Amino acid sequence: MRFLIVSCLFFFIHTLSVVGQDKENNHIILWDVTASMVGSTPSGYNEAGNIDNSVRNSLKKLISSFDNDNSTIRILPFTTDILDNAKVFRSNTQGKANAIDFINSYVIDPQIRGYTNICAAYDKAHEFVDRSKANTIYLYTDGEQNIAYGPEGRNCLQSLIDRKCVWSLNSCFTYFISINANNRVTFTPGCGITAPISPKGPDTIIYTPPCYLKPQTSSSVINLQEGLSKIVRFKKSLPRTLRNDFSPTATISFGNSSYSLDVTMALKRDNSNSVDFELNFDDFTRTTISQMERVTNLNEAATITFFSADSTIKFDPLSMQMIFRYERPRPVQKVNIKID
């Protein structure tokens, strides 16, 4: 069984921390160095099972592809447990060269001494997650979990990913890149998980990071007297054109009020750097509006939260503030000007 797993995890500080272009990257590479990677089996050497060179080449190609942004690259070799957590490099010309030298020089013991404990490595990798950064975990392994970990035993990875997704506020993206098209690794879709993705070859990582849409302003004002719609502009983290059928949704919750309202979003303008959506508050009932009409200069604060079913397009942050007012236009005063 040969497969690579690339896990992309974007973590938030509380509910409003964001992942965007201004975030420093934090690359965490989990490298399975069990004896099976070099073809060792309980019955002897299996040349067909030796994928060591392919994996090393893929690792080096991945590292070379990182931007020279001086971000962190941490390489964690593991078997039953993580063997070394001190190999940290910077994503610049010299740092990437040093990381590749480490990949080239690392010796995998051909003697079978440990287990493939994917769950332990994946779990403990989160000790090195920095929530102020954009964190990406890459998991390279040649087999399935073959030792019990936690209450689920060997079937621990799916529930572990689910728990990490909840911990990261459903901003966990896990991509499975398969070397062997016949692998049996399957996961229930959900929580940003996409699996499997077939690469062009074992040395190719196909990974498309999500494009995050960030509201250009942290708050907006809508006067209910002027209509139930509002244009909101979002900045793009990547210069990606949205699909024609992309149709996000949103909900509005008022601070001390009991009602929560659905909002529809219509794409009005799309270019490489930003996109405009028209928010339509058609779900406002006449009762709600009547309640608001009783208040002069309403200034009712609300939280609007954006949602996308598309794992490649996400909102960053998920929420923004909106102030609702109900202000009738002031009457125009006529002024008579006498010209002598």
C-alpha cells in the first residue's frame, strides 16, 4: 500500500483569527521512516515495496516549491513515535538547501523495529502548530495504521482528523495524494476533507490551497429605510476566478435578540484581487421590520457569518459586524433667497 497524505490545516485564534496572504507559513512534514519504506518485510526484502527514493524525491520537490518567505519548515521523521523534532529550517535558499541535505543524508534502519503509527505522528504534530500562522501538515507514509492509538485502536485517524477539525473551527483541509490507485484509504467526506486525489506520479504533489475571501471592512451599515440589500467587497488571498455557479450563503444573528435570519448572496463583480457580493436580506419578516421601526436611530448590532460549501473557496474571517439602522430621510427645507 503506497500513498502520500497531505493535510492542510488552517487554524484560528478564537473565532475571528484569519488565514490570508499576510500570514506567515508554517510547514510541518511528517515522514514515515519505518523499515517498510526501504522494502523490508517480516519475510525479507521486497524490492517492489522499496519506495524510499520516490518519497525522498517527492519531499525534495515539495520543499523546493516553497516560497522564499523565510517561513518555518519542520521535518518530523516517525515510526511508532516521532523520532526527532529538532530539524527546523527556514524557507529561503540556504534553509531549503539544508532541509534537502537532511532528506538526502537521513538513514532509514532496514531492521523492523517499530510500527507505522500515523495517528500518533499526526496528533503530536499539532504541538508545533502556531495559531498566528498558516499551518500546513504534510504526511508521507507507505502504509496504514498498524498499532492501536487511543480509544478507536487502529481505526483512529478519521476520528482524530474530525477532532482536530472541530478544534480548528472546521478549517481543516486534508488532501490524500495516492501513489497506489488501489489503496483502501477512504474517509467520510466532511470537515474540509477531500480524498483521494490522484497525482501524475509519486514525485508530484497536487495541492491547491483554498482561496480566502476577506471582507474589506470589518463592519458595514445598512439602513432598512433604503432597502434590504447591501454590497460588500471581499479581498482575495489568491488571484483566482470564482466559478459561475459559486453561491455562498450567510446568516445574521442579533446580539440580545432571539431571531436569526438567512441571507442570500449574489455575485456582482469578480476580478483578480477582489469580489463584490450583494447581500439580500429578504428573510426579514414584516414583524422584524415593525419591531425595528419602533426604534429611532436603531443602530442594532448584528453578526453576519459567511458560509461556503466549496472547499477551495473559504471566508476569512467567517464573521463581520453589521449595524442596522432605520432612519427616515430628513425633510428638505426650502430656503427662499431674495436677490436684490
